[in-house]
Amino acid sequence: MKITVIGAGNIGTQFASSFASKGNEVTVLASKPERISDVLYTVDENDNVTVEGKLALVTDDVEKAVKDAEYIFVTYPAFMLKDIADKMYDYVNKGTKIGVIPGTGGAEFAFKRLIEEKGVVLFGLQRVPAVARLKEYGKTVCVSGYRNCLKLAGIPKSSLRGVADLLTETFSIACDILPNYLSVTMTPSNPILHTTRLRTEFADYKEGVVYPKNILFYEEWADESSNLLFACDDEHQTICSKLTELDLTEVRSLKEHYESDTPQKLTAKIRSIKSLQGLGSPMKEVEGGFIPDFSSRYFTADFPYGLSILEQIAHLAGVEVPNMTETINWYKEISGDKTEFNLSVFGIESLEDLYKFYNR
């Protein structure tokens, strides 16, 4: 099977090595192809090689990468999706299956023209299969914390069984098909988990403030973050309850996902997750310590292309979401980021438009 993986970061390296290990003809699109090894490795936490895959091609040429590919897996951050979709437009064929991993961040809008004009099938996952961290760029990725089940959705909703089978065969994880793509878009993982943590973690930040160290994002999670997460999670579940013409039963509350019914239990739970330990915050070193790195995708993707989309859907549904709105406004003020992702640009101006788009 001809499979293209776009991006050679954490997820891209994991996916490329895994697909290649199963005998597929795998091409990787990377900005620096000369730095990518012909053979990619996945290792476990003890550095034992668990997956080894030989690539067919590494290139920075979009046409060479995607032309005649049966599956294309895009692992770019949300703010790069529209650009790569436009670059792919002339080279993909009707029926080509394009997956965005994970599938949040407005992927369905970035690829809307390819869906409607080129007849591609877009699919996405609610969450990635595991935690992946590069050990050596272009060669080795460490993967841990595999999920028990993947949740898949697509537009159009048909033709997904083959995608589910491919993912199950590759990762040895069961893959369920969700009733609609909004079940992916509304997944509160990064759009709420990351944004609430960042807002509370850097609540006292202003120009001139320097932190003595890079704060561990999960191991030093605080109750303040859990309190805001609970508030935004409640707003999120209210939005889902108002979207009555779409089945969103698979969009789970973060309280349920983390099996925590109080903020204190959530804090303890997140701090204890082994696969997330050792991960620092999106910060950069400066003289005297560290400051937030506003160029990180934790900021540039999860606020304007994550939480903002949830807020806009809330407004379409007539739901007030003050905690989400305050969190977005905090980000805009502290970062100076003027990025505006507007659903109306893609023809979504009412609930009826939303239902029509996602019921395909």
C-alpha cells in the first residue's frame, strides 16, 4: 500500500516507522529530507527497538510525496493545515484518504475544498495512539502509553472501514468509527487540557517576568489548573448537549476521561501518568531563566484553532462560555497573537449550516 506521512516530528516518525514495518511503501514529506534516515526506529522507555521500518522515499517535494498515494497522514500543527491542503490540491485523486493526526484544529475546514471539489475522504482521530517523543530527529522516536482503543471519524462518513482496519493492523489497537466528524472536533483534549493549564501556569506573566526553571507541564500540574479545566469542561458538555441533531455521545468529559470527580483528584491523576512525566512546558531559555514560548504549538494551535472553535460553536448553539472566552482573551492579550479562525469564512453561520456540514 502506498502511504505518505507529512511531517517528521514525534507523530510523523512513529507513524512512518510503523507503516513501513508492515511492508507498506512509505514516503515521508519533510522540510529537511537530508536529515531523515532511510530506516526509522520506534523504541520503548528502555530504549528497546520495538518497530523498525525502511522508507521508500523522503522528499520535500509535495507533488512527489502525495501523487498516487492511497493514504496521506498529515501530522502538521493546526496553523499549517490550510497551507499544506492547498499545496496538495493539484496532486491528489478522487477517493484518496487523507488523515489528520489528531483530527482537531479545524482540519475539516482546512481540507474542505479537497473534500468538495476533489472527492477526497478526510479522516481524523480523537486522540493519538500513544505518547511519542523524538530521541533522534530523523531516526528514532520513543513511544509509550498506548491507548486501548482509537476513535475515528471522517467526511464523508462512509469509506472508513478500511482506515480503521489499517490502523488496527498497524498499531494493534481496536479502532471504533464515530458517527460524525464533530465528535473529533469537539474532543476537549488539547483545546481545553492545554489551554487551561497554560492560563493558570502563566497567570502572573508579563514582560520582564522570568521563571527560575522550565516548569514540568504535567508532573507539576496544580489545583488552579484543575479548577479552570473543570469550569471549561462543564461549558463544553453544555455545548454538546445543545447540538441535538448530531450524535456526540462519544465526546467524553475530561472528568470522565481522567476518572476524576474533583479538581484535587484530577491534579493527582495527571501528575501520576507515567507516559507524561518529564515533559516540560512550552518555555524558552533567556538570561536569568525561562519565559513562555509563544511560538510553541501549545499556544499557536490550541488557542486559535482549538478553544476558539469550541467557543464559536457555543455561540452558534446559544451557550454562554465565560471561562472559555476569558481564557482566549487572556491568550490574545499576553501573546499579541491576532490570528482569527472564523467559521463563517467556511460557510458556517448558523446551527443549520453546522448540522448540514457534519451530517455528510
